[in-house]
Amino acid sequence: MITRRDIALGGLLTIGWLAASCGCGAHAAALHSFGCTLTDDEADAVFALGGTPFGPGDSPTIVGSGDRELDYALAQTLSRLTDTWNVLPGFAYFDDSAAPNAFATQRRLLAREDGSILFGRRLLERCLRAREHPDVVISAVCAHEFGHIAQYKHGLSKRLQAGQPTVKRVELHADFLAGFFAGLRKLEKPDFPAAVYATTQYGFGDYRSDSARHHGRPEERADAIVKGFEVAFRDRCTPAEALAIGMRYAMAA
């Protein structure tokens, strides 16, 4: 059982950025090859300091983000995501100067049972420059990464990836789950700008279908958000039902 105290500790009090950039060429090149999820080896590469990677029980150095209002607002979103998927990953900002990105990994880099979510500081700055609802853009990215954490917890990642030349199914399923969360937020707050989730993921789409890191075309990513949204807002499905429906949707992609 995840308690409210756990949610607070996994949210507001762990928000920061990782002082963990090695700055070497190999590190920068490796970052460019990563997608939205990290294997254990990739996680070690991102957080290697002086050639010594963090072990399973270690935590990178976390400092404040410098924006208490942003921290507080984001902590509320993390709490809602924790409630929705019953997962409690660690969350922190990290130095993504080599390539703006956010990651989810099963590794307990931040001493949380359900893995870690790592939000690049440079990506954060880009999100904050969004013309409309930058806070919702940030929450869309977080919701997508929580989708990956839910995949890990329920053993769905390997099923989605099996026999596939790209990570597209894994990513579209995470988009579907993010859309589901947007639908829940719309039910709670009718003026919640859920469409921002679709436009955000549309912007992260790509046409590199020959790359193993292909996440899906822009229209595919936006459509996954819309389908997930409908399952929550129109059909009033539970999170467990959304996981299963999203699997069928992504497997058909």
C-alpha cells in the first residue's frame, strides 16, 4: 500500500536535478542513442561519474530546482499519477545538455521500489517556453514516463517489444496511458486543457521508421493520446481496464 506520506516523499521532496554529467564525448554520443526508456546498462552510462556507475542502492546528488512554485505544482501531478497507477518511482531532474530528453528506467537510481523517472533540465526549459499551458506540457511528459513505469510494474514492456524492430508499440502504449490520465484530469476539472497532451506528443513524433528508437509518427502519437483520453473521459474505464485496452491498441499498431 502506497501511503500519502510515500507520495509526498516520492514527489515534492525528490524533485531536483542531478549533478551527474560526465561531459565526455562517449557520454554525449550514448545519450543520442537512447529512447524514452533506459536499460540497466544505459542508466549506468547516463549516471557514470569518474568511470564509476551508481549501483542499485545508490542515489545521485539531488539539489533544488530553483523554482518552488513549479516544484509544488509538479508534486501534485506526481501524486495523482501515483494514485492512478499505484506506482512510486523516484523522480529527479538531470543534466541533459547533450540531448534534451526524459527517461524511465527500472533501476532504483533514486531509492524507489518502482524505478526512476529522469526529467532533463534542458527539456524542462523547452517545455516552460511553450506558448500555451507550459505546466500541462510538463505534466504530459511526466504522464508518458509514468506510463513506462506502469509497463514495468505489470510486465508489459517485453510483451510490447517482442519481435518488434522498433520501440513504437512501447511508446504508443505509454502515450495511450498518458491520454487516459488526461481524461481523468478532465473529469476532475472540466477546464483542464487535455488537448495539450495530444499536441505535446505530436511534437515528439518522428518519421525514423528504420531506427530502433522510432517512437511513432506525430499523428500516431497524438492519436494514442486521444484514444486513451476517450477510454477515461467517455467510457469511464478503470486504470486496470485502460492498461489492457491500451495493450490491444498498441499491439495493433
